[in-house]
Amino acid sequence: MDDEPSITRLLKLNLEQTNDYEVRGENNAEVAVAAAEEFKPHLILLDVMMPGLDGGELANRFQANPELKSVPIVFLTAVATKGEVSARGGQVGGLTFLAKPVEMSEVVACLKQHLGG
């Protein structure tokens, strides 16, 4: 989930090219929970800064949903630098963060860490 369709599309294409992941992109925070209920993801990549409903609020909605509460959420952010995220071990408040611009190798390594493989 990102408010920039080009970022969502790029992540989706690159992850699907690995042949290891099935990806659904969503750019509308208001329909994201229903889309996730239907898709049943194993992990959610979520932008922090979005218009209207921000990533933290949307994460709270995912975690309040009985069908989605156990799905790991990885935040993508341009608010923190790679150095700041790295200095905190990739975790802020117990949640995983990746700093933008994000390299595909970082995303894949994060997915493997959370999903195995």
C-alpha cells in the first residue's frame, strides 16, 4: 500500500519477477482493509505518509481486524533516513521499517526474514 501508484507498480513488478511472490497493490487507504481481507496476504508493505489515512492509522485498522491481525506489516518511509532506520536495527516501536528509496534487495531480504525462504 502506497499512495504513489508508480511505486506500488514498480514493487509489484519486481517482486513478481522473482517468481516467489504474488502481489496485490492498493493505492486507496479507504479500501485497503477490504482488499486485504479478500486477498489474504502473508505480509503487508505499507507507506507511512499518505494523504487522509496515514500508515499508522491504517496499520491499526489491519491489526484490529481478526482476519488480518497476525499479518506482519513492514513500513516504507521517506521520513527516516536509511542511517536512522539502520541505527535502530530496522525497527521503530517494535515494527519493521525500510527507508525510501528502497532497494529491491532490501525488500526481498525483509520478506525472506518475515516469511522464510
